[in-house]
Amino acid sequence: MSTYLLHQGQASARRLVKRVPGLIGIREVRGNVQPTDRLIRYAGGEEPDAGAWVINRKAAFDTASQRKKMAERLKMTGVRLPKYARSARDGWQAPLTRHYRIPVFDLRALTCFRTDQKTVWLSQRVREVVDTMSEITLDYDEQAGKVCQLAVRATHALGLEMALVSIGVTPRGMLVVLDVSPTPVMQGKILDVYAQAIREWIVQRETPADPARVLLGTDLEFMLRGRKGKMILASRYFPLKGTIGCDDRSFGGDRMRHPLAEVRPAPAATPERLCENVRQALNEAAARFPREFPQWIAGCAPFERFPTGGHIHMSGVPFHGRLVHLLDVYVGLPLMLIEDPASSARRRPRYGFLGDIRHKPHGGFEYRTPGSFLVDPVIALCAFALTHIVIHHQQELFCHPLYEDEMTRAFYQNDRDTLLPMARAVYSSLRKTATFERYRDVIEPVFEMIERDEVWDENVDVRDAWGVREQAEKHERTTAS
């Protein structure tokens, strides 16, 4: 297994090859790259993608290389661009209070550069870090953390995994993406961080996940609906912390009022055990609230302006861009196709976008693209099972082209007709894994729903769906007698 850098003789590419042992520079794919090899693209042109995995596939590279196409793609995926750029004698400029440049590789921010320069000229592509910028840590402050998350999101939205992202802060404090370059100038600190990241990536690809160390976890959001159909604050019934507690999003800026609740079960080594942990958490909470109202409802957005998500946590799993791609294709896509289209449209693309990943301070990461599949225990177990299969069979699963323009647009527009052939191909790929038979009984119903164009029921009380309210009512009657 070899790793190649496809380039056109650029000095940056030559410097990178010289700095990374095991990285082989080539100018053409044919006769060099074998099916088991890996390829990093640092050049446009007609050379095709090849090998087991490609960093910056040709279609994504071409899109990012053209500013207009790049802007259209970012806008489609919900990434904010500068709105008030104005024409000037020397070109286009955007008024800012600060701007950042963030090198990204394998969907990770490597470091962060910042300047308080008030204006950025946009007449040329941003490909390097200038001397006026200072390096800060990724967690230097809250804004730096959000900037780095946005940089990774913009990179992934274009289908890239390696880029230099330029982000500005407007006078109103909004973050806007100014540029995403797939060919950063490799010199100084930028060369250092990319060389180190690629060295680590080469080693990591040769170190598979240890099944004994893999744990799955989840937090599943839901809301409360009163007898007249109005929203009731979760903070009236649940604490902020705990197995079932409130999400930290506040209502009307009041940090004491929280509209969303979360189920936070203990992690587990298997999908079955995790699903049982969810049921146990619901059962314990339902025993304290056996009344019919308020109802507990989930899905994508039970109420306007309040999206709910189903987040799947993974630890003991080496993070890399290909894994994110697989999660989008084999978990995010099937679940999106059974979401309620109306509430899904309210949630995306601001929440639940493709590649919605958040790294956890205690280690591991969470996948945040799906809506709250708490609506049905079969769907929940299917979500955990699909994630389990992706983790343990990632080397053999095919990366279907979900990031092509037509497919990505279909995902955000809930265009089921366009995505159905890919869903069928995903199901076919799943069936070829050794683990599929173990979860056939929960995976097949979801794909049958996709074929019948059915969606999950967001009006069902999740206590009824999981059968826990009936147990709570029996317990209350027994206690009363």
C-alpha cells in the first residue's frame, strides 16, 4: 500500500514530498496508482481518481478551483458567505472585524491563524498565510473553536478533505467563508503542519480499530407537547444534567428555560445493548411522569425553529475523512429518506448537514447528521447497527458518490426519486458484509420504508413507541393499591 501526491510540478508539492517519508510524487495516475493505494490530489487537469481512497477527488477539486462554483455549492449546503462585499477600484473587498485562515487535512483543523485586519480583498484566491497573521490554538477562545468547526464544514461541503479555509468575522459578529483553496502554498508553518498531518495519516491508515475498544453512545433529543398542541419547556420537568436532562439551548435567551430534552444512556459495545440502555433510561424517566400529557415527541423539528437530532457517539475508533463519508452514505442517507420531509426541511441545512461531526473533549467523536430517531425503537436499533457495520467493515464498504452536485442537492431538498438508486446500492453493499445477517431484521424494515416512500411518525409519543408508558402506568397502579 503506497501513498501518492498527484501534482503538476508545483514547488509546494515538491517541498511536501521531500518532507514526508513514504509520500511519492507523481504527475500521472496510470501506471502508478494501484487499487490498494492512496492518492492525495494537488493538481487539476484530467487525471482520474484512483486507488482505495482519494484525498480531494477530481470533481470536488474542480468545484473548489472555480470561485463561482465553490460559492454556489457552499450556499446550497447552508454555509454562510459574505453578503456585503462591494466593488472597488482594485477589485472586491469584504468589510470585516477579523479574519482567520485554517489549514484542514483529513477533515481536521490543523491549526489556526488570525489577524484583526479590517478588510480582505477577494480579487485573488486565498492560498497562503501572510506575515500579519498570528497563530493561535484551536481552542484559544469560543470564536476560534467555532471558526475551526466552520472550516471543516466548508471543506466537507465541497467534497474535499484537504484545504486552506479563509473565514471572516463581519461587523455583526457573523462568521462567513471567504475562500476554500485545495492547493495551499506549502511553506513555513503551513508546510510543517501539513507534513506532520500526512505522516500521521499514513501511519494511522495502517492501524485498524481494535474491536475490543470500540464503544457506541448516543444522545437523542425530544420535546414536550401539551394538550392543546403547544410546546412546553423541557426544563419544567427535567434537570439540565442527568440520564434524561435538558439540552443547553435556551429559550428567548433565558439560560434558565430550555425547550429540548435529551436521552443520554450509558455507552455500550453493541447496538443491542445501547438500544436497551435507551429503553432503560426512558423507562426510569417515564415512571416519574406517567401522565398522558405533555407528550414526548421527537423527529427532525417537532416545532418550528426547534430542530431535534439523533447523535451517535463513537470512541475507540480512529477518526478519518473516509469514515465520515461512510457514515453519511450508510447512516445519514437511509435515515434522511425516512424522515418527515416537512420537518426535515426545517432542520436542514443549518442542522444535520452532511458530515456533521463534533469531536468530544474526553476522546472520540459524535455523528450529528440524522434527525432524532427516538421516534421508533426499530429505527433506533437500525441506526446503531448501521454505524456498527460502518465501523467494523469500513475497509470493504464502497464509498458511493453522495457528494456529487446532483446527489448533494437531492439530499438537502429531500429528493427521494434521485436518491433511491443510491439507497438501493447502499443496501446491496450492506448485504455483502458478514455482520448484515445479525441485523437483517432491523435494517430491512428501514429500507422497505424507503422503497414504499414511507416516513417515520413524528406525532407518536416516544413513551408509547418504546412501550415504557404502559409499564409506568402499571407501576403507578401497583403502587397506589
